[in-house]
Amino acid sequence: MDRISAGSNLSIDIQQKQWRLLANGDGAETVLIEAQPGQPLRYVSTFGRQRRLPLSGALSLEDVDRVVVGWSNRNAAWHLGLMLKPELSETRGSRWCGLAYWHDPDTSLYQDKAAAAGEALAKQLNLPFSLIAPNMDGAAVGYGTPSIPSIADRAQLPLKLDQWTLQRTSPTTLELQLSAAWGRARLLRALWYVLWAAVAMILSVTTLTSGIALPQPEFLPYAGLAGAAFLLLLSLSTIASVFGRTKRIEIDAATRTARGMRGRSSRWSLTASQIKSVYVTQIVSKATRRKPARQIHYGEINLYGVDGAFHLLAAQGQTDEKLPVVDEQSLEASNAEQIIPLNGQVAHTRLQAAALLIGQALQIPTLYDQRLR
């Protein structure tokens, strides 16, 4: 038996008549994928759902074209995966289905391990095997499944962004989760509106039916009824906004897709080909030589579509983070409203780091839009 370690605490168990991908965590191993000669490729439901594979938990070999190990310059890693046939790829949005990866800054340190894992899988499935060597001109391998990189200590997941939390749910999936407290606060507000509407309605109706003279001016009871109706409409609108809000967003690096989820169903979906960039905006105070650290008043992450529309992912209210000025000579430039490319050296806040991770997962540019207050 051979055991090959892979990225994100995964390992590959290779036996004469069995190939398994295992997740190692909490002192226990979980089988994610199992391949045996002449049998469909079997996988756990979570793994299949994340990669938009058939819900049956089994992938017919007739839907697989070949096993591929390829190098991606974009994230300096070897990737092992399956190249699917067009019939299945049309329903899931991509021919590439990533299985495992190995970060390798040296480009050759893990090549043999990745190739051995791929060749063993191809042998079990009786499928062709392809090894794609590094393309040293800087272009990323087109079918490589990007991993979720770690850009700095500040970007260690999970990242708390006010009411939102960015976390990793699999080696190739990020998830933005809206806090349950957000919905509870708005439902309590709606209940408060209903309470005051009931008070206004009772006082107005009592005044109109008591048989005593109406107050002056006489329209006050009717104004009370109108106010009650307005509060009821406001409460209904608040409740509708709670149940209509997308509270979970998946960023799937395997298919380069962002999806707004309700339970297990997708409410909306955008592929990387429909997105120009990840757009992170922050409203900050001006810096001075005495106070070079700038206060952040508001921020949000959007997906900027090729159609020119912005799709809001997450918003962040005022935070205790400060945005520094790198050096005094850049003070004037730092006080300018500007849109600049964002990278690991420029990202200084949790919101910026989250946007950068999302952009890297989707393999699209990330831009920082600074606005002054």
C-alpha cells in the first residue's frame, strides 16, 4: 500500500485494486472518493455537491474522458483531476473536476507524487492519463483547479466582516455566511412596529367610537389609523426582506462560480466569464501627519459584471480596524479617491483580504475603490 499526502490535509491511499482520497481531521480519516477496477467512481455527498456531480454519489466512467495532472502557474501548484465529457460538463458548467492539489514553489518537488497519484487513479479506472508540464511563460494552466491561498496572517480564515463571516468549507470552496443575529434583529424590529401599530389603532378606534367629542384637530384619529397602516406595511416589508435575503454565498474555485444559496438550492449564479472583477469599496477618513491611520466608516464587496452591473456580496459597517499610510511621502496620494489593483502587499484590512481571496478563487482581478469621507 502506498500513501501520498496532498494539500489541505488530504491523502491518497493506493492499493492494488483500490484508490481512495481521504480527508484527515480531528484524528480520524474520512473517505471522500473511492475507485475500484470496473466500478463507477464513488464519492461522499458533500464532495459531489461541492463539485456539482450527480447526486447519486457515483460517477459513471462513460462520463469521464481522462485523468489529468497539470501545473498552474497562477497558484504554483500541481492539480489532479478528471476531464469530463461534454454531456456532463454542460450541466455543471465546467469540464474540469478537481480532486487534489500540491503547492510546489519549486515546480518539481511534488511532480512525481502528483503523477504517481494520477497514474494510479487512471489505472484503476482504465482511463487515459495526461501530465501537463509547467508553462513557464506565466500563464495559468486553463483547466487547473485553484486552491484557496493564504495571503498573510490577517487573511487566516474564518474572517469576521461585521455581520458576515468568510470561511473555507472545502479545499476549493469559500463561503460567505450572514449571521443569524442579522435576521433576529430585523424580526424583533418588525414585531416592535406591529406593537406600536396596535397601540395606534386601539387609541384611534377608541376615540372614534367612544361617543365623546373628537379631539382637535379632528383628523388626529384618522392620522393614527394611517400611521398604524404604515407601521404594518413597514413590518411586512421588514419580514419580507429577512426571508428574501441571500444569507449564504458559495465561491467555488473548481467551477469558478459564485452562487447565492438558499439551503441546497441556488438562488443566483455567476461564472467567472460573467464577472470583470471583484470590487472592494471602503469609505475612509483623511489621514494627517499627526494621525496617519485612517478610520474606516463603511465597506462592501461586489462582483462587477461584464454587463456593468454590481452584485453585492457583503457589506461591513464601521470597524475598529485602521487603514495605515505606508510612509509619510505617500500621505497626499493616500488621501486621493482612487481605484487600484489589490494584491497581498496592498491589502491591509479583513475586508480587503476577503475580497482578494474571492478574486484568487475565481481567478479574476480584484480592485480596491477608496472613497473619502
